[in-house]
Amino acid sequence: MTLVFSNLRKQYGANVAINDVSTAFEAGMIHGVIGPNGAGKSTLINMTAGSYTVSAGSISLDGRRLDGMKKYEIANAGIARTYQNIRLFDQMTAIENLEVCAYPSEVNHTWREVFWPPYGRARAKARRESCMEILQFFGLERYADVEAGSLPYGRQRMLEIARALAMKPRVLLLDEPAAGLNHHETAELTAKLAELRSPDRIILVVEHDMDLVMTLCDRIVVMHHGKLLFQGSPSEVQASSDVQLAYLGTDNDIDDIRAAAQDRRAQLGIRARQRS
């Protein structure tokens, strides 16, 4: 199973957010997408999930074109995602958040559930048990009947990923899953995501936390100004001079920054002495 971007482009008027990006993501691996702010990372996820239209090029999963599909059709094709800003159903309980996403896979059985109560009760029980297993995996079982909006922030992050998994996705898109988490929560998240690696699943993680990315990911795509700058293993990315330049600038740039900082400190020192 392969998710393929071919000559992908996203343009807003004169602004080009994604420019001729071609790459592929294989099942059985966790792929990281990194880059400076404004590099186009989240735009890739939004186009894959159908939130943004594709200006040119294509996105396909095992040869099936996803671009041009409606969002629900893309979801039914096996694409699930999370968001930078948590988007849970706050007034629903934790387990209801999962059940509502698990239900579409059984929509063909709706009338049977309505008109044959024993069958409906059996299916409802099976859905709850399946969703409870996912909550248990994330250590959320004790929050099953608690409203999602009242959960601690770190648990909400975990719940959003759990909800995405309730759809039994072939492709899991995680947009900055560690945003706002403390060090302990990030370590816990990293360990759980590593356990989700599967030969039947593609995981794509957009993230700014480099420790998480370098620890978790098998392969990393580096974006810069909407273009594909580099792709390779974590060690290859770390060794790339192009990546270092995009993130840190040249040695002269760093020297200039240091000199400016020293000059600024000197100016502040002079002013302090003058006031005293």
C-alpha cells in the first residue's frame, strides 16, 4: 500500500503554498514531515484529507485518485486525521467520540439494527467493546463516560488520535500531535505511536518536536518554501547540509545573529549604567 503525491501544487491566487511536490509514503512505516513555519506541511495533510482542493497534480492511494473526492469519500477510502487544534465533540463522552466515528463502517446495517432490536443491541455492544479496547490502548478507559471537553489537555490529544483509529484507517494523518504537551506526555505519545506501526497502515506525522520525529520516524520528508527539500532516514536528514541551512542558516548567518545579540546586550548594559 502506497500513498503517492505526484507533481502536487496548491496555489491561493499569486501565493504558491505547495510547488511541484512528488513523493511516496509506504505502509509499515512512520513518516515524518518537517520544515520551518510556512513550509507547507499542514497544507499537504489538508489536501490529502480533502479539506483543501488540489490546484494541480494528484494524490493517490494504491492507484486510486483521492483528489477530487468529497471529504467523506476520502474518509471512507481509509484516510483519518487529527488537527493542530483539537476538534473533539466536547459534549459527547470519550467513548461516544469513538463510537460516532466507528458507526459509518456499519451504515449498511442501519435498517437491520432499527427493525431487529436484538441485532441492534448486539451491534451496539460490539461497537462499544471495540472502542473500549482503543481507549484502553491509550490509557483512557477510566474516562470512557466523561465528557471529552472536560478532560485534561494531554488526554484530549490522546483521545483525538484514538477517535481517528476508530475508523480503522489505512492512512493515519497526524498534524502536530505533540503540540502543547509536556515532556512526560510527549514521551508517552511517542511510545504509543510507535506501537501503531503496522504493515497495513501508513502513518504520516507533521511535527515541530525534533526529538519526537527523530526517535519515532522511519523516514522523513523535509519541506521548505512549499517545495520538497530532502527526504531520507533520520540520520540522513540530520547529516544533510541543505536541511541544516534551511533550519539554521549559514555559518555567517549564525555569526551575524550572535554579533547582533552581543551588541544588543552591550547596549542594554550601557543604558543600565547610565540610569544608575
